[in-house]
Amino acid sequence: MSSVVHRVPAAASAQALAHFQARLGFETDCADVHYATQHEDKDFVLLDVRTPTLYAAGHLPGALNVPTRTISEQRLSEFLADTLFVVYCAGPHCNGANKAAVKLAQLGRPVKEMIGGLTGWIDEGFGLERGV
């Protein structure tokens, strides 16, 4: 008898490779964002898409507060068209970052979601900034 994990066979290696490589085009994680902001030239804009009140209570260092409902071409006009946006919200229980990524993609903007959101950031032991 096989385990519940093994009952559904794993995908073929070529399919698994395509799937997991593709995910990296859509997602980044807290550790990579932290490392990039601390040790590399910051070549992306980090967007906290939560409300201004939640942003003020604690946000990732260097993140801009652009709530999902305010994302528009006019709001993004200060950024070059090829600017990569990395979006995050509260955490895995929140789909705000996904909604923001949809809006950015609809506007033709490059976008990745930081998986884990604020919860993941805190779980990794990284600090927050407070205020606006």
C-alpha cells in the first residue's frame, strides 16, 4: 500500500521542470527580496498593497504603499514601463497581492508576487518599518 502522497504519481521530470521554472517567473520569496534589498542593486519596486493603516502599523523596509484599489496607469506614471513590481499583502491568508498582480499585468507592467507576504517576512525574522 502506498502513502497518500505517493498514490497520485509525480509528474514526469520534464513537466515538473517546466512547471517549477514557470512559477519563478510569477513569484519570489521573502528571503530573495531581503537579500536583494540588502546586498544588490534594487532593480524592482516593492509594493505593499494593504491599507494605509496597516502599512503604517508595519511594512517591509523600502516598500511603497499602493493599495490594490488605487493601482492605475496614472498612479504608476512615475515609473518606467519596464519597472518590475514586487507585490505583497498580509500573508498566505490574503489574496490582495494576487489581485494587485492582476491589475498590474492588465496595465502591461512586469510583476511578481512575494509569496508569504508580511507573515512570511516576519517568520523569516526580518524587521519592519513603522509609520508612513
